[in-house]
Amino acid sequence: MNTPLPGRLLAATAVALATLLSGCASDRSANAYLPSEALNEARVRNGEVESVRPVKIRSDSDLGKIIGAIVGGVAASDNIGRGGGSAVAGVLGATVGGAVGNALGKEVNAKDGVEIVLQMDNDETIAIVQEADVEFVPGQKVRVITRGRVSRVVPIPQPEKPARIEQADEHLYDK
């Protein structure tokens, strides 16, 4: 069975939409770096967590809108009307497809995040939003690592306490 060209185009575009939407969210993790961020000096400041609240980090990509408009336009113009009616259907399909693709793209790529309000050691109060891949609690000592316009909050590692050495009971050895 031969599928008509518009049907194949529609199917290929839908697959492209699903594939591209699954990978277009940017990384806002405290633990992930881009290759361009490696081997670069960063500014490091110390502070303390004042408060933490959960947030959603949504994608700011227009890719879903663009692909949705293509899919909607092709689907509507191919299946509704003839001549001028087909063109009107294509425009309406592109508009609706763009809106749906935009909403879908932003929701599919939304990630759980945290807004961390920090009291810095220099008495400045700042807030940073990042992915919720590191747990923070009020009162926790942290570092803010800034490279250009990107800042990350990371816990300050606590030194391991040496094991307590029990003193021997001196009376056991008196004879």
C-alpha cells in the first residue's frame, strides 16, 4: 500500500517533533557542565541557605511551536477543503498546531527545580533557580560558583570527623 506524500510528510514531522522535544530542554543542574565551561576559572562565594522552595523549570525553546505549526498546516490543508478552502484550512491548522506544539513542548521539557535564597557571607541576599538534583536545607553552608551569567549552588563538603578513640580504663592495667 502506497501512502500519499502528505501523509508520509505528516508522519515524518510527527516523529521529528517527538524526537526533538525529548531533547531540547537546557540543563540547569548543579552537577552538569557544558564542554565550554570546563577548564575555565569561576568566581566562588560562600553563603548560607535561607530558604528553599520547589519550582518548575520550563523550556524556552520555540521548536514545539514551529514543528506543531508544520504538522497542523500539512494535516489540515491535505484533509480539509479544495483550492482556497484548503489554503484557509492550512492556515488554521498551522495556527492551532503551533499553539498546541508550543504548550506541549514547554510541558514535556519542564523539569523539577528549586529556588534557593541565600544569605551570602558579604551580607548580600541572592536567589538562584536550578534543577532539583541536590538537596538543600535552611542553615546549610553552600558555595555559589559563577561562570559568566551562570551560577550554581553546591553544598560545602563537611570534613569527616576523626573517629573517637576510647581511652582505656587505667584501672584494668593497674596490678
